Amino acid sequence: MLDPKVFKAYDVRGVYPTELDEEGAYAIGRAYVQQFEPRRIAVGRDMRTSAPAMARAVIDGAADGGADVLDIGMVGTEMLYFAVGELGLDGGICVTASHNPKEYTGMKIVRRGALPVGGESGLPEIRDRALAGFGRRERRGDVRDENVWPAYRERVLSFVDADAIRPLRVVIDAANGMAGAMLPPVLERVPVDARPYFFEPDGTFPDHEPNPLLPENREFIVRRTLEEEADLGVAFDGDADRCFFVDDTGEFVPGDFVTALLAEAVLEKEPGAKIIYDVRASWAVPDTIERAGGVPLVNRVGHAFIKHRMRKEGAAFGGEVSGHYYFRDFSQADSGVVPFLLVLEQISRKGRKLSEILQPYRERYFLTGELNTRVADVALKLQELKERFSAEGRVSHLDGISIEAEEWHFNVRPSNTEPLLRLNLEARSRELMERKRDEVLAILASGREP
């Protein structure tokens, strides 16, 4: 089964086996090789119950297409990116559905240098080839196992001075995802008092879905952080390429503020570096980058666009509000473990509680978070917003529409998959934020679909 709708803007994602099964996985593996003609690739998988069979099918398809395949086994997605970059491979496929519920399967696909394959970089062509079918195979490639774990651990630890990290008490929720396998070897080398929960990889997700962006999935980490009087809590998504932080008071830390903290950490090690951030972000991000002596560069949302810009600019770091954090010295790829280590190091070096470190941000920058509104006509609503607010501030169409005034700004951008508009707005005061938020939402809601 291979339903064409499993091909999304950035990856492959669908329900197993009704939308995507082993036959479809084989076809995608074969089509990938046919499209890009790689000589050597890596294939990895997450802990989902369907993942072993799906990965074997991808490997067979790629090998039947003529590529040599390194099977790196059950790994976090960032370990696949690391393998492709570190081993000089021509590409790779990770069988994962990231943070989606247990019935899902999917793939994240990259080319040489861990460059993502998405809607504007080859994924539609893979879809068309996979659906068209294949003729006789010419040469079957070799398949062998490859252990990337030791080299991966050394690389992520190279981002910090482990000896500088204090014995912080850290509650960690791995959500039965890949972080439960990836973190223990790293934690052995870091002198923290770790309180691990749900570290057993289990694709049925018996405790909660591995999506920390949903408030109901954060309830556990917030509660345990407070009950254990921890210095911070950290929650990972299913394939562990994103981590989310809760401070010592149990308050969730927005991705904008984490990006600012990480940018500061990177700039301490590499003064003057260029840092990429996305159009939705708080002013806290460029303000912090400039204060730390870096060069802030705003970019459209999406890992393919961030990674391309990082290469073009030679940027050291890139951060997205959604919790994706990219590092030049990690094949320009996103990682969940590296930000975890950097935040531990930042708290240790500053010698203050995380809530105290964040207090200046929370007192100065007031954010709505992302608010979604279903609309009948996306283009019409964007035009309405431009006509209503263009006199109040500078207009940008880098990604959707952005208006930047002296005391407030917003970005509204369309969803890639639904007739939704996504609003992120910020102001210098809570009252102004709430007033402008309501003004924008009123325009978005007027005449909308029931």
C-alpha cells in the first residue's frame, strides 16, 4: 500500500498499514535510489512496532535499486543525519513517524551532507517513481550493519565541556521514544542527577504520546519537575530530534527563548558567528544574538530552508520556534541531545536557576504562542491582513505575511497541509499583546468556514 497523500511537505507520514506498508516502503527505497543514484546510503529506524519490517523493506528496495546500504539499526533520527555526514554517504532514510501517534509510520529522507529531501527538493519525484513501479533490477547492492553509537556519543559531547556541568537535578521524559536509548550513554559522561522516566523504547507509547508540544503530554514533566524539586525538566519527542524544557518553577520554556539561550551558548564558543532564526520568533532571539556579538539572520520556516541557508551563510547555529535546533558542526542537522547538553552547560556556567535566567525575557517579551484559525480562502485573508495593518508597520512576505511595528509584530503563515492560518504575535506589554492578538484573530475569524 502506498497512498500518495503520505508524501508531505518535509517527509513521508501515514497510518500503517492502510496508507503505507512494507510494499510501499520497498517502492520508496527503490524510487529514492532511482531518483538520486546514490552509491552508499544509511537506513535507520525508530522504536515503532512496524519499524523493523518497514526498515527491512526500505533496505531491500534501495539495494535492489543498486545502492550499497549501511543498516544502522534502531536510532534517533539525528543519528541517521550524523551517519550520513560523518561517513561521507550519499544519503539516508530514517523510518520514523516522529511525534505522531502509535498507528503511524513514515520516513525522513536526506541526500549527501544530510540535506533534506522534501516537497521542493525531490520528494514529489520519488512519489511519482514509487507509484509508477519498476522494471528488472540491474545489480543488487551490498547490505551490512554499521554501529554509529560510539562516534555519535563523542560528537554530541564535543559541544560542551562536560566537567563544567554541575550536578543539576534533571527530570527527563523520554516518552518511550528514542531518547530512552540515546541518552544513557551520554548521561554516563555528564555529572548530573538525572531522574529518567519512560526510558524503555516502546512503540505502543503506553504512558503518553511522544509530542511535548501538546499541553496534555507536558503534564507529567511539569508535575515531576515540581515534585522532585528539580533544576529543570526535559521532554523529548518520539524520534528524539527535538527536546522541550520546563524550568524549576514548572513553567514551559517557549522555543524562541530556548533559541536565544542556545545562540548565546554558541556565540560564547564562536564569537561573531551567524545565527539563523525563523520568522515566527520573538524579538528575544535577534536581540540576544546582537548583544552576544553575533549576526542574526531571519529565515522562512522549515528545516529544508534553514539547512540550505546555514550552508549558504556558513552559520554556526539555527533555531526554530517549533523546537528544531540545527548545528553546523552536526552536518547542519537538527539535534535534540545537543541542545539538552548546551542548556545544562549554560545553567551551570551562569550559576543561576533557569527561571532566573529566563526572567528578563519573560518581563520584556510577551508572546501569544502559535494560534491556528481555519479559513475559507487563505490568500484573501492574507491580503486583508496586509490592507488592515500595513500602515502600522513594515510588511514582509518572506513567509506568509509579517508586520513589524515599534512595539509589536506578528507573522501569519499558511499551513502546508490544511486550510489553516497560523498566527504568532508578540508585543512589549501583555496588554498590547492581547489587544493586537484579538484584532488579528477577529479578521481571521470573520466569514470563516463553520
